Amino acid sequence: MTRPYVLLSVAVSVDGYIDDASPDRLRLSGAADFDRVDQVRAESDAILIGAETLRRDNPRLLVNSADRRAARVAAGKAEYPLKITVSATGDLDPDLKFWHYGGDKLVYTTSAGAAAVGDRLAGVAEVVDLGDGIDLGVLLDDLGRRGIGRLMVEGGTRIHTEFLSADLADELHLALAPILVGDPDAPRFLNPAIFPGSPSRRMYLAEVSKIGDIALLRYLPKMTHEEDHRWMARAIELARLCPPSDTAFSVGAVVVADGVEISTGFSRETDAKVHAEESALNKLAETDPRLSRATIYSTLEPCSQRGTPTRLPCTNRILAAGIARVVIAWREPATFVANCAGVETLRQHGVEVVELAELAEAAMSMNRHLNLS
Ligand SMILES: [Zn+2]
């Protein structure tokens, strides 16, 4: 069973607060950043928010753009993502806006919470009893069974802390607002907790962008060196599937986005000349929105010139696809092409290239007969 990809989204002040202590909600973001959040919501199958935040902010939690809703419907999805809240106590006011806007609603609670809710939410939300306590892993298993592929979590403090401390967050969008709150009673982004590997585990920083006066930092908390090794091992498996050749390398490639494999390829997979990265990219639409957040794993450095001049070098294909991260195991030797400049070219265009030299031997093993220079 597949759990959904979990994306945490938060806006914080420079001193780490998500609100002030006043009854009115502090506006940390501007219009452009709210629009970005609207886009992330539209790309999600479900949006989750804690009951505390629901009570404090009383949000509607909608996709506001009519165009984005229309695009969802055109893609065969519900107009609005499923809205989810989590409450152990079941203390949920049926008059909150949350229940009365958008599409389907789901409440995860305990047995005691379910008893407390009673039939107060009948007809507006499905209530799921998770037993004695709320285990986020069990919750994600249930969402997986319901076909939820992408879950956006919009807080608050307790929910974000629990997802991160349970190592269940695949992605974190931290919108840093140029504001200082300075109020010790104001809520923070995270509570003190035992986070996996902290403080020595460094999250992978996938993107930094400026949206008005907001700095958006996109982290992939689980994208570790181990994760890269796992996908490269998969690419090496694929390289073993290549039809044998005395005139070309055997290479495997995997395209990974949102923590899952979205395409694979290997040398000579579909015709005698096709390269691994090319074969993997050929299977995806050029406009696939996942490409911009994808990593391509290739056992060999992507080529920068080709023996078949009618076909684009893989480096150019990767740049055209908008892929921002490339992981390789070995650099192309001068066996067939005097000077492969794949890595240099990708880096010149701002692509992050990671070399797993420790896997080079394994990635090269099926090419030994080629008299590698
Ligand atoms: Zn190539």
C-alpha cells in the first residue's frame, strides 16, 4: 500500500512565529505568495489542517482560482481537494467555515473524540475513528487506501511537529516573511521535539525563490544520501537490462519526483540508438509538471554530443525538460567521445549535479568489455 506524498506548507516570521498572540490572524504572506499556496493546493489530492488551527483561524481552505479548479475537473479530479482535520478530542464546532465550503471533508479522531462528535457533523463530514490515539502513519495508510497521492499539510504547530518528528514529511515549503513578531505567547512553527537525526541531519534544500518580499525555501527532509543510493541502485539494475553492444555503453536511468519513480529507461531499450536518459524522458510528456521537481538518476554522465546527429544529446534533453537535479555514478570516459561535457554544461545552466563516485564501480561493471580509456 502506498502512502501519500506529504508536503508541509508554512509561512513564518524571521523569528520563527506563524502568528502573533492577538485574536486576529497575522498576515505573513502577500498576494503573490497566497497565489503560490493556491497553486500547491490545486496540485494536491487532499489538504490537512489541525483542529487547533481550525478553531483559531477559521479558514475555508479552498482552491480560490476558478481556472485551477477547472483544470482539476478537466483532469478528472474533484473540483476541490479533500479537506481533512485531525482532532483527538472531537471538539469541533459545526459552524466553522471549514465544513461549509469546498468539497468532501474528513475528520480523523480517537474513539473518545468520535463519541464526543456524535452526529454533530452528520451530512457534512466523514468521521474516522483511529482508536485510542492518533497515529499519523495509520492516518496516512488510510489516505493511501482512499487513493490520495499527494497530501498538503497546512499546520498548525502541533501537526507540523508531529509529521516532522515521525519522519513523515517528504517536502517542506517554508515561506519566510520579513517580519519580527517577538511575542513569547505567539505560536511557533514547531514545538520542541525529537526530530530524526537532529541536529546533525541536514535537510536537502531543493529551491530558494523570491516571491515579493517572501523568501520561499523548499526542503526535501527525507532526500538523504541513502535515498540517492537507493535510486542509483535501481538505475544500475536497469543498466543490466541493456541489449549487449560493443560500440556503446550500457546505462540505466530513473526519473524520480515526489519520492516515487515516474519513468525509467536503459540503453537500446526502444531502438538500437536510444540512450537511457532519452528513453526515460521519451515516456513522459514534455509538459509534465513533475519534471521541474524531479531528479534524474543516470549511471553514466549524460552525453553532450551524439554519434547520431539527428538526436539531441541527453544533456540538452534534461535541460529542455526543466529537471533541476541530476545524480550520476561515473563520468563518461573518452572511449567514444573525446571530451564529454555533460556535467559542466548542466552545472553552467544551474542544474545540481551529484556524483556518487562510491557507486562508479558497480555502475561500470556491465561495460568492462569496452576497453574503457
Ligand atoms: Zn545520451
